[in-house]
Amino acid sequence: GTKYRDGKVTIETLNQYQVMYFVEMDIVEITGTFIEADKKVAVFCGDWFAGIPLGGTADHVLEQVLPVENMGTAFPLVPAPHRLKGEYYRIVSSADGNTISITGQTPVTLNAGEFMEHNLPVNTYRVLTSTAGVNVYHFAKSWSHYDGAPEGGDPSMTYIPPVQQWMSQHLYSAMQCDSETGTFVHSAAIIIDKDYVS
């Protein structure tokens, strides 16, 4: 493959259903890479063997990237069910001078393509707001960071939809799977604006 360095622009032509991969090499960070196309494309990000943080158990993580025009400015940061050691969040900015505010934290200003990470302590709930669009990803920590607790598990990555995209109807789906060590536990986190609580 071709090697690209920071700041380098590449132009490629793809036909229908062709795929192009960008892979980090030598611990080079590609979070915040801008991708523009003259026709509709789908973009996915992730890692084929992520330990979160490094050194823990690892697994495949993958999420679709929301287009810049659909990014939001308000997000709930909530703990994942059955996880006991807190959560990681990665916030990616779409614009220069974007001020990111998280409940109880000092605001941070990011430029387009820059990102920040936030470590959410266990059983903590916060709200993130920004002055321009951001993508927010939640990472559940690897099993080995649970001090052997049975509620631990492999890492996972979840795109957090902004409040601006919340809807009143959702269809929940979970697979029936058995493993050699037992049945998987399925959970759902349902978040509601406090203005709608009766």
C-alpha cells in the first residue's frame, strides 16, 4: 500500500461497492481525518484488535461515522450497564474554535479534526455540549481492567447519537447466543430528557 503522512492529501476514484482502507502504521493517529466525496459514501472507523486501554483483553470494534452535516452539539454521557470501572469517550470536532463543555469539567477548545478523550468514572452521569458539531464515541474498557469481576467483558465501541437525533420510536434487536461459558447478557440503556419525565 501507499504511505501517507500528516497533512498529506490523496485523491482516489472508487467504483460502486469498491472499498478503500486507511490503516494506522507505527502508532500514527488517524482520528480526525477528513474524507470528502463527490458522491455518497459510507465511512467506518474502528480497530480489528483493540485493547481499551492498551494492555487489556482485546477484540474487534467498529462503528459507522456520521457525516459532518449530521453531527450534533448535545450528548448524554452515561455508564454502560454491568460495567464497573468507568468509561472512555472520544470526542472529534468538525470545526475550528469548537468549545467542548462537560458537566463539572473545564471547557476545552478544539479545531477541525482534533479530538479529546474523557474518562467517565463508574456510576457517573454527565452532559457534553459543543459550539459546533462533534462525533462522540463510547468505549467500554477491557475485561482485565475489571480486577477479575465476573461482570467484565471485552472492549466495545459505540457511537453516541446527539440529542438532536433522538426519536420517539426505536426497534431493539439482540441475538440469542450461547458461549462455552454461558449465556450472554443483553442490556439496553434508555435515556430521556428530564423535561419529559412526569
